[in-house]
Amino acid sequence: GGSGADGDALFHSAVSAAAHNSVMRELMAYLAQPIEETRAASLSAEDRRYRSLAQHRGVADAIRRGDHAAAAAAMREHIAHVAAGRLPAAPAQPRGRS
């Protein structure tokens, strides 16, 4: 049961720690509060919750296999999925203008 917010937070913390990358750890620490503020809302839709869990499993499986390229690709897919659900679409620019 539940929204999965606690598990989501633990997963991202574990991935950050496992990366042994100080820049990534600092970035995730910096983003922790904004992510926390939107996590529950993002995971409130059941289809998004299950899709996110499946993506987490893909990342974790690739890490367990030691397949760095697959882990990075799976995480990029997950980030794109999350961003698409949270960020408003940019307004279309009229042709001929920049």
C-alpha cells in the first residue's frame, strides 16, 4: 500500500551512494527538498507509481549486473519520465521567431 514515496526516496539515496560520485551526492542533497515536495503528488497516480517502480527495477538490475551503460540509460529514461510528468510543456514558438 501507500504511494511509494518512502521507497522512492530510499532508492534514489541508495543509487546516489552507490555511484561513489561526490558531485551526484551534492546535487541530490541540493535537490532533496524540491524532490520531496513533488514526490507524493507524482506518485499519487497508480500508473505512474507502477511505471516508476518498473524503471527503478531496471536501474537496479543493471547496477547489479555491473552494466554501467545500461544503468545510465535506464536512469536517463526514468528522469525523462519524471520530468515529463512534472514540468509544464513549453509554449510553442511561432515560426520565424526565436
